[in-house]
Amino acid sequence: MLGAATVLLAVALVRPGWLRVLNRGWMQLGLAMGRVVNPIITGVLFFGVFAPVGVILRMRGKDPLRLRFDAKAESYWIRRTAEVAPSGTMARQF
């Protein structure tokens, strides 16, 4: 491996154009692998994490984003009575 790395380093320093074919092939391999692996990982993440959490929250009657329709509500605005943080807390952050 060290010998191959030394040869490739020497070629890259002396004649970098010779490595163009290897670079293109390597990039095409990476793009092809990305097209296959990305949907698999995204699907596992969605169906293994997000969907079960959503089902569990619905079964427990939770609505963390308050998306449920309320016919009796005058407005969906959330009234804020007190200031959340004092106004000077962000003055000297660092």
C-alpha cells in the first residue's frame, strides 16, 4: 500500500494529467454508490425512527406541533403574557 501511495504521489507531482482517468472513475463510483446507499439509509431512518415515533405519539394522543383542528378556538395565536427572557441577556454573548 505504501508503494502504491508513493507511486501515485510521484505521478501526481510530476504528471497530474495522467490521473484524470482514475479521478473520473473514482468519482463515478462514488456517485453510483451514493445513488444506492442514500435512499436505503433515508428509508431506514424514516421507517425505523420517524414513523414509529409518530405512531406512538398519535396512540398516546399527543400533538406537539398543535396541528389538530379546534372548532371552538377563536385564533391559533399563542398569547404571551410575560417576557420570556430579560431584554439584556443577549447583549454580551461572548
